[in-house]
Amino acid sequence: MPKAQKKTCSSNSRATPLATRDANASKQPPGSKKTSKSKKAVEDEEGHLDSSQPSKANATSHEVSSADSQSASNYLILATLSGSTNPTITRLLSLPPSLTFDKLHHVLQISFGWTNSHMHDFNVSLIDDEAGLMGPAPCLSICPDPSNLPDDLQEGSRAESEVALADVYEKPGWKDKANIEYEYDHGDGWNHHLALLGRATPGTNAQFGAPDDVKIICLGGQGHPAAEDVGGTWGWEDLKEAFKHPRKAENREQIDWFKNGCLNGDKNLDPYAFDVMDVNDGLRDAFADSQPREKSVDACEGCGKEL
């Protein structure tokens, strides 16, 4: 009688490589108001476009050296797309203190449905306790590579791969005062305001139906992702209005552009549509090396190692 074949480590399989997003440029939507790019935008697009678009394969977790940061509970951050209305586009995120800003960039791209096709940067300001207003200028600029900036802009700038969330939120003198803004596409000027709500508790993930050991997660939100290259908030409002009256001749070209030409377009536009599961699927794929893997049922009979 033939013997059953033993399961050994040689039968172990590897994870499928991540697919990269399509970053092809799209044309300006018909009927949209073309925005003029600032000097900063032109310098960004020409100087360091490539450095702002790291591949998904490199989007792994980054642990800072501080033991306190590694063991601390996640930050709860409400990210809001400034200027968006009916509805305001928001994402509630749970993120580890050790997450660096280059990884935060990818989290925001996936959460808001962007395609990583334009330049971006972060700016940190301190809230004025007495006046309740933001300072006149950011106290720290965070970008992909400050060496690509003009000399007068390099001072006060840090590379996003070298700064973690805890470096901002826990910095002496900045705690409970730091305000983070993320700008994507300096032409359309999509600004995202990041508000620190507090810390996650041991039961936060379970409350939202997520495994306890998932460290990078979107807990909720509202609003359909805004369209790439639509012309900023004004163009986005015009596009939503066009979909309210699709039979009008003047709206058909704009609707067709969103359906067939927009980088992150869709076959329909429901401004309130949002699927948190789709967002978390994207986050899990992009951060596969930092998220926990499901345990294999099979094990090597020789060494006992899971397959």
C-alpha cells in the first residue's frame, strides 16, 4: 500500500507580487475651469515628480527606534478633504505612531481614491491656544526629497521617509498643538486636513469589525472620491451638478470624460457612495508586509514550520 506523501517546507508558496497603479496622465475635463499652477507647482512637477511616486512594493511599515512609539496604541485621525461639500469627504483612520509620512502619503492616496499621479507635500502648523487660529506659516514642511527644492525652501523641510507621526504629535512643545495638512496636486490644490482625535483602545478594531492585530485601517468615512484633474473643488462641484442633469446636452461631454477619460472615474457618480471595505482591501494589499498574514493550516511534518 503506497505511503502518504509528507508535507515539507519545499511546498511553501510565495505571495503574489503587488500590482502597481496606473499613473498615466489624463486630459482636462471638458467644460472645467483650468487652474493656473503656482511657481511652487511648476518647480515640483519639473524637479522631483519621480521621487514623489514610490512604488507600492516599497510601501512597507517603518518602525522608529523609540520603544514607546512601537508599543503605543494607534492614533485615531480624521482626514477631511477641504472644500468638499454635499457631502464633506472624510476618512477615519487608525494608524500606528511609527508610521512615516511617505507611508502616510500612500494611506491617504488609497483612502481618498487618488491615483498618485501628481506631486504632494505635508505641512505642520501649531495651533495658537490664545487666539484659536493657525499660525501665519507652517513650522515644518515634509516632502519626498527636500534636496530637490530650491535652496530657499530647503531650510525647514524634512524628508517624509525620515519623519514618523509620533515625531510630530509627541514632539515637546507640539503635543496637542500640531496640525497636519496634506496637499495633493498643486494645480488642483486638493488639501486634506488631518485632525488627531485621540488614541485607539484595545477594543477599537473589534468595535469596527476588524482583527485586533491590523495596524493600518480605515474605520469609516463618507463621500465618493473626488475626480482627478477635474479642476479642484469648483470643478468637482460642477461635475456633480452635471450628473444631476445627464440629459442636458451641455453636460454630456463632461459626463463622458468622467466615465471614460478620468484616471479615477466611474460609470456613475453618486456623491455619497463610499465603501470602507474597498479602502481596506487596498490598504491590506499596499501594506502587505506590515499587516498580519492569516496562519496556514498546514505545517511541515519535518520541522513543524507553518506552510
